[in-house]
Amino acid sequence: MKAIKNELVYFATALMFFTRIPVPFQVPYSKEIMNRSQKYFAWIGLLVGLVNAGVLYLSYHLFNLDIAIILMMISSVLLTGAFHEDGFTDVCDSFGGGYGKEKILTIMKDSRVGAYGAVGIILLFALKFFSIQALANINLLNTLGIVILAHTASRFISGTMIYTHRYVTDIDVSKSKPLANKPLDKTALLISFISVAVSFLLIPDWRLIFAFVLAYSGKICMGWYFKKHIGGYTGDCLGSVQQVSEVLFYLGTIIVWKFI
């Protein structure tokens, strides 16, 4: 019974951390609980993906495809509080405008959005919009599954950074955001990956393995870049990996649907 209660706390912690969905009970917090909750990060992606797919489907029948995609993107931002998008803009600003580890980390913790961040998020949203539009024009129902899978897989891929790269402590530790940064055992990683497997069942197409590989390749490239310039990753880096790998999954799906 205690084990089930602990798992519920871990899941609720992940839910509170990544979404604005209210939890109807008091959730204790500690660094240990935060780290234990990482096994459910991809499951939260599955939940977010289901909501996004639902909004896309309903809005498409009420309006048209373009409006439906915009409403879906709005619902995603409202549901997550633009959590990962914020990390992406911070990474664009810090790596675009900073030189050297100390300068990059200083800019990264600045809450203001600069030119690199503004341009980056506009281009990211544009690429996300036109990618989903292209997919929906090929097959709308399958695109709903792709949206769910992309949200789930991208959060799993982002979470693997904890296992493959070193966490870089903020210069000002007092301003560091809560973050799961210690790898757990292989069982936790398996629990996280099961959510991806469940998402694949929604649209059983072996060609999507290519899209997953492309998305993971993006994480490898970004991880190399982060390690080169700051020696590892931060919470904002994880957010940017999620956003980029999500878009790469859409692009990879377009490639396989058109050419394979």
C-alpha cells in the first residue's frame, strides 16, 4: 500500500511540474521525490498528447485545419504553462548571445526574452504548425496518433539526457529551478519507455522508428553542443531538447510517409 502511495506521489509530482493540471491532494516535495518522478515524465507527455489530439480533432470539425492546429498549439501552451517553450527560448538567448560557460549560464537564468529567443520560438512554432499541417493533409486520423506519439517520445528523449550527460549546476544555486537530475535504475527508464511503446500502439507503423531515430539524433547533436560549451545540461536544455525532438519527429514522419 505504501509503495502504491509513493508511486502516486511521484506521478502527481511530475504532473504538477510539467502541467497546470490541479492535483486534488497535498503533495510532499523533496529532491528525492523530484528525482523519483522522472520515470513518469514521458507518461505526462502521453497525457498532454492526448489532450492536444482531442483539441485538434474537435476543432477541425468545428472550423478548419489551420484554425484547429493553432487552437491545439494554444491548448498545449495553456496546459503546460509553456514550460518547455520557455526553456527553448532561454537556450536560444544564452547560446546565441553568450560566449563561455559563465556568460551562457548568466543569460540563461535571465527571465527576459532577447532577440535570439524571440526569433527562435517564432521559427519553432512556424515549423511545428506547417509540419502538422502537412501531416494532416496526408492523413488526419493518423496525424492524431503522431501528435500523441511525438509528445510522448520527445519527453522520453529529453529525459534520457539525465542518463547520458552531466548536470551543470547554476552559478547562482539559490535561483536554480527544481529539477530531476540524478539517473535512476534501469527499471525507471523502462517504465518511462513503456509510455512510448503504448503510443506506438495507437498508430502501428514500423516506419515511425525512423522518425524516432531522427528525433533522438537531434538530442545527440544538442547534447554534444551543450557539453562542448557548458560541460553538460541544465533544466532549460532539457526543455529545448523536448521541443526540438518533437518537431524532428513530425519532420521524420513526413519523410517516411512521402518516400518510404
